Amino acid sequence: MEKIGLADVEARARDQVPTDDWPFLYLLNPTVPTLNLRGIAVMAVCSLALLYWFAPPGSQTELADVFLGAGFMLLETKGVVHLALLFGSTWIVNSIVFFAILVMILLSNLYVLLVRPTRVWPYYLLVARRSSRGS
């Protein structure tokens, strides 16, 4: 009868051991693959081209306003990761995070429609103050 217990793993010298700064064992070298870099470049060029072509003439579209969408995506990712650590990575957890972010976006859009703020710098100041605290 075999004894069940902890396994002993022998790592060879050429095997990579996962670390916190590079956990991707499927890559041969700790680099960002060129396919990913090309994809990022294509998405950036397409986004800037669409912004250039479809922005209303004479509008003062600031690049900071465009990156607020990226901020919402980072907020979603942070929420998914933190709640997955607390409650496990389930569809319910992901659904709750996405629902909360979408409700927050809806409420912010309703606020802008109802209040119609003329200056946006106070809101950027609040976001910068919040992010400087380490969220």
C-alpha cells in the first residue's frame, strides 16, 4: 500500500521556478512576446485613428478624457482580482464586479446629464487624490 503525503519535486538546473516578478512559466525568456506588443500597437493606432476621424469638428477632446475608459477597465480588473482572492474565482464574483462597475458608470453618466458640470478639473483632482492614497 502506498503512503499518501506531500510530494517531493526536484527542480533541474534549467527549469524555471515561478517567482512573484515573473510567474509565466510557459515563456522561455522573461520578456513580453512581440505578438502582444504588436497587438498593443495596432489597438493604439486604431484607437487614435478613430478618435481623429470621428471626433466632432472643433471639439476639444483631451487625451486625459480618453484614458478614463482605461481607468474603468483597471478598476474592473482590480475588483475581480481582489474579490476572487476573498471569495474565490467564480462566475458570481465576476458578475457582481461587472454589475457594480456598470452601475457606477450609469450613475456617473446620469450625474453628468442632470448636473451638467462646466469644469472637470475638480473631478480629476478627486481622482488624483484618491489614487495617491494607494486606493
